[in-house]
Amino acid sequence: MFLRSGLVDQGVEVEARPFVSVVIPCQDDGDRLKLCLNALYHQSYPYASYEVVVCDNNSTEDIDRICQQFPNVRYCHTATPGSYAARNRGLELAKGEAIAFTDADCIPDADWILEGVRSLLLSPGAGIVGGHIQFFFEGDRPNPVEYVDSLSYLRQWEYVTQEHYAAGANLFTWRKVFDEAGLFDERLLNLGDKEWGQRVHATQWEIVFAEQAVVWHPARATLGALMAKARRQTRANHRIAELKGERLRGAIGRFLPLGWQFWKTVLGDENLKGWRDKLAFAYVIHRVKWAIALESCRLLIPFALVPKLEPGNERN
């Protein structure tokens, strides 16, 4: 029976804890991986009831050596590029009935596994549980780029309730869901969690949001990194639509100027101290929006004379 889980208080009794495999794709970023693995080592979920599988996706750093510093971590490697190939490889080695995913740069709360498993068990029809993703910043408060990132991406509640998927930075599921819906599509280098989650939803599994299952995610601090992210996700959304036969869907509206409600929000936002921050925030928003628009033009117009900006790293 669960200890400290609150399941019994809610009228749910559990004879045995499901064994959980936490799968983490990794490409370099060893310092943050150490923080992630340390947080996973100190989980409130019983230590004997979970494992961590780190899949190295062609790192230049010695990720295996980092994994060896933690007793419940197993290391594996795949040469196939992409985080979804790494997740699939990790699944091959995972022993768990329940599967949890996070990223190497995330820091899970101490009750993360406990709360994610609780949500799975309390929702028998749930094929996916998406936990809350909380951004953290380099300073005491976000700079304008970090703030735009935190408002624009990893909006897990919206993903779960409106788009029928959960971001892989904080995702719980059952192995049987993969048996039914299939693995992640390794052709996608971004938003493979979106494509897979919507595939799971199409097989009539529920997708549930778990506010108490929290991981902390660093915000992007530079405009170049944020624009690269916007272009990668634009390409990924285009590819997903193409696979569904909906190539042009979603392109309309990307060129429209930001409305008065946006400006009202910016002018009254207490996170933006002074006019300099407010103007910088608006500038970042416009740069990101036009990066998306230009990338959309390049993808949608055959042989378009739209310059392809820097490709960036094709990862999440």
C-alpha cells in the first residue's frame, strides 16, 4: 500500500506499487543531467520501486560516467539522431509497468514520481498524465527573453486539455499504451510527443493533467535560442500536418499583427519593470513571430525565395 500518497484517503487502495521506469534522453548538458539525477535519487516514491534509464544520443561528454555516480541509473546509447529515437531506445531497456519521461535539463520535485503515479491510478482510463512544468530563470526574475519563453512554450495544461497531448518533459504513461498506440515517430526531431499523444488520444485513452507532479525547466535566456526554438517547432508542426494530409492547416493567422489586448497586457505586466523591459518584451515577441512567419513561408511556398535562417539544433 502507498505511504504518504493520499490514495487511501481518496478511497483508492493499492495492493502493490507499480514499478516505474523514468526514461531520460540526453545529448551533452552533463551538469544539468547531474542535477536531474540527484533529484530523482531523492524521490519520495519508494527507492526499490523505480529505476532511471538515461539514453545518450551521441553526446561528446562522458554521460556514462555521470550515470555511474547514481546507483539506480542505467545507461544506454543510440546513434539514431533525435530525442524520440533516444526515448524509444530507453523503452527497450525499461522494466517498468509505468513509464515516466523527463528531460536531462529538468529538475523534478521530490514527490514527482509519487504524484504522477497517483494520477495514473486515480484515472483508470488515462493513457497519459501530463504534469506541471514550472520555468526557472537565471536571475531573481525573468529577463524579457526568458519571460517570452515561459509564456509561449511548455503550456502543459493547454496541451492536455486543448491539444490532446503532454510534453515529454513531464509525462507519465503505461507500457501497455505503447503496445497499443506504438512508439514515438523517430522521423520527427521535434514535437514527437505531440504526434504520439494525439495518436494515443485517437485510440480512446484519456489524457489527464496532474498539477502536483512538477518538474522545473530552465527558460531560454537568449533571443537566438528562442528564435531557433520557434523555427524548429514551426518545421515540426508543418511535418506533423503533412503526415496527416493537412499541410496548409494552421498557417493562416501567423502574419497578423499583435492586437490591442496583447499591448494592454504588456503595459500592465508587473513582471516587466519599467519601459525598457516592456519594449524589450514586445521586441522579442515580434522577432519570434516573424521568425515563425518566415519559416512558414519557406515551408509552404514551393521554391520560395525566402531565405532559410540558421538551422539550429534540431532538438527540443
